[in-house]
Amino acid sequence: MVDPKAQGKGIGKLMCQHSIDTARDMGFKAIQFNIVVSTNIGAVKLWKKFGFKIIGTTPKGFRHSQLGFVDTYIMYKEL
């Protein structure tokens, strides 16, 4: 997660690319993020832009400070 004060500066994009590059360099065939909070629209859009797909949903898997319990996604990408 990127601190709200640092959002919009490309940090999430750099973290995403670093995760993919590191996984490839280590010989992994795929990469998966087990908890992407559904209400974090920016993160969901970013992961999708990098080719991740939502392969599952955990109903009410995260307690949001303002919204209460919200769904989380499992996101996956073949390398």
C-alpha cells in the first residue's frame, strides 16, 4: 500500500513493476496477491493495467476504517 500522502507519484507503479521483475528473475511462473482491498480502486486499476486478473473474492475480508467490512480480491498474473 502507498501512503495516501505519497499517492499519485508513481510509487505504486514502481512497486508493481519491481514485484513482477523480481518474481521473473527468481524463476517464478506466476505471481499472486492474496489481498487487494476492493474499495482501493487505484490499486485494482493499477494491477489490472499490469495484466493481473481477479481470480477470487473474499467477502468482507477487510475491515475498512470508514466503510466497515469490505471485500478483498485475489489477483493473479502468469509470467
